[in-house]
Amino acid sequence: MAMGAVAASREDEEAKKMEAGGDTVGQKLDAGALFVLQSKGSWLHCGYHLTTSIVAPPLLSLPFAFAALGWAAGIICLVIGAAVTFYSYNLISLVLEHHAQQGRRQLRFRDMATDILGPGWGKYYIGPIQFLVCFGAVIACSLLAGQSMKAIYLLANPGGTTKLYVFVAIFGVFMMILAQLPSFHSLRHVNLISLVLCLAYSFCAVAGSIYLGNSDKAPPKDYTITGDTQNRVFGVFNAIAVIATTYGNGIIPEIQATVAAPVTGKMFKGLCLCYAVVVTTFFSVAISGYWAVGNQAQGTLLSNFMVDGVAVIPKGLLLVTQLFTLLQLSAVAVVYLQPTNEVLEGLFSDAKRGQYSARNVVPRLVSRTVAIALATTIAAMVPFFGDMNSLIGAFGFLPLDFAVPALFYNVTFKPSKKGVVFWLNTTIAVVFSALAVIASVAAVRQIALDAKTYKLFANV
């Protein structure tokens, strides 16, 4: 009891220290940590952030992954992905809680790497990978949003000639406004709406799959894995990368940083809420979508709902599914923009001045607008989401979310080498590090094969 009181007291002191700009990981907090990663949230807010960052429109690519894996392997990979990420995210949370109780609350992934593994890991490995993965997710969201807007446009105006990059640009303008929300905590209400939206479009996708699967417009139900041996092997690793992307997060420390002290147990509750939504949506969409279209599954299930520009499920159902998807993409994009915002605030803002002083508001407005403009331009120029999805998962989410948490836990707590925990964590780290390398090769190979079809500002 006394130990619990001491731990709570330490966390309360750390919370006060953070508000005052005190020390974390041995250095004074910069403007990025003070302004973007404010620790004011509850476990419910944490659950909203987690759900938005994990249960996102890439889950509509799960039938595509199943097409390369088949029924048994697809379901097994989906179960393993859920189990390992839930376990890994809890490992990160336990490590963060441990350091907070020791008076060193870590707010960022690179802070963890610096404190646990050494400065080089944070500066040259974890930091750059996290930044690339998160900014890549913003680009992917911009592209998907443009595709959703174009699909809605074609449903309302069949034969319309407006190009994809126009819709990507329109979404970019909207994101420039949404990106000005000052802190991660200020997104809590946006992410509550996002949670409702992900349930809504998932249920709509399941309904559309059931309708299509029972109609004469569905492709023949063929669940065999196509291609020669080489293509099938690389297809498996490509599918694993897609599933890793779907379960990927990459910002667990930043999300836990938004929780008010004491943090003990709050992340676990948030993860339970998140994974209740994960299990409900991922498995229903993957199974119903693959059942409906088999090995004809396209990069996203919504593409199977339109053939040659004509809806093959009820037009109204497809319209609301695209609309719900579009709206949630804006929330997902702004969540994954937070690491970029944190870096930009650290570079251009003054921690000694108020968050809403003119000295800090002007650089914030300009830097975030430029960041969104860059993401929008890249999305419009290179509109090939399927290949991007695989590469992001293989290069970023597999190491960050599957391998690194086990390493952090073993180094921090030093579990006995005779115990199950040490060897379980070691196995996870080794296996998923190897998978990350192989899946990265498979993703790059797929990009090379598809390169002949690439065209800047393509209207796909």
C-alpha cells in the first residue's frame, strides 16, 4: 500500500514537473513536448487515440491480403497480428510506466530508445523510422481520401472527368485547417467521432460484401492462390506487410504521453477498448470481403464494389461507406501528423513563451500548412496506395510495433533467461525483425514490377 502511494506521489511530481518544463530523460522539455504532448487525458481519451491510429481504412485491404494467403493462413496471420501487437503495446506501456515511477517520464518513441538503448538508437534509427512511417501514413491517408472523394463524385456524376489529383488537393486544403488543432489531447473529441465512423464503414463494408456475395454480379468464388511459386512466396510476405500495416501504430509512447499522471493501468484500459473494436472490425471485414470476392480482391475492398465505374452493390450503401471512410481518414491523418507537429514545434517555437502567443502561433500555422502541402503534393504525384501500404508496413510498422517493444522490455526489466518471458520476447524480436527484412524486399520487388504502370499525377 505504502509502495503504491510512493509511486503515485512520484508520478504526481513528474506531472507537475512536465507542466513546468522540468526534466525528462535528463533534459529540459522543448516546445514540441510541452505544447503538442500535453498530459491531460483519461484512459478513455487514450482509447479513442489508439482506435483512430489502428482501426483505419487500411483494414479494407485485409481481403486483398487473404487473397495471397488463403483462408487458413489468412485467419492465422490475423490472430497472430492481434495477439502480438496487443502484447507488444502493453510491453511498451509497462516500460513507460516503470520509467515514470523512477522520475523519468518518456514522452516520445525516440526518448525511449535514447534512454534504454543509447543516443544513437534514438537519433539514427527509431526517430527517423517513426517520422518516415507517420508522415508516410499522412500521405497514404491523403491519397485514400482523394480516391474516396472521386468515387463519391463518380457515383453522383457517372462519366465525370475530374482527375484524382484535384480531389487529393481539396482534401489537402481541409487538412490544412484540421492540422491547426494545437495538441494531441485536443483531438480527443475528433477521435471519438472517428471511433464511431470506423465501426460504421466496417459494418457497411460487411453488408456490401454479403450483398455482393449473394448476387450474380460477384466474381466466381475462387479461393485458390494464383501465380507461380515465386510470385506466391513473395505474395505471402507482401500480405504479411499489409496485415502489419493494418495493426500498426508507431506512436504508442506519444499516445501514452497524453494521459494525465498517474498513468498506471490507463493504457491497458485504452488498449482493451481499442482491441474490442479491432476484433469486431478486422475479422468481419476480412472474412466477409474474402468470402464475397475470393482471389479477385483488389487493393481495397471498396474497389471491388465498383466495376468499370458502376456500383455492384446498392448505390446508397456504397455512397455512405465512402463518406464514412473519407471522414475518418481526416482524423487518422491528423493523428499521424502529431510526431511531425511535435518536431516542428521543437524547431520553431519558444518554450518560454505562451503556446498561443503570436511568437508561437505564426510558426505553427506556417510549418503545419507547409507539411500538409508537401504530403498532399506527394500523394497527388504518386497515387499507388497498395504498394505504399506494403512498404510502410514492412519497413516501419513491423520493427517498431512487433520487434522493438520486446527488446525495450528485456533491456529494462532484465527478465530471467530461464523464464518464459525472456524467450518469448526474444523470439518475437528475432522473428519479426527477419520478417521485416524479407517483407521489405518483397514490397520493393512489387514496386519494381509495377513501375512500368507508374505515371506522375495518374488518374487511378
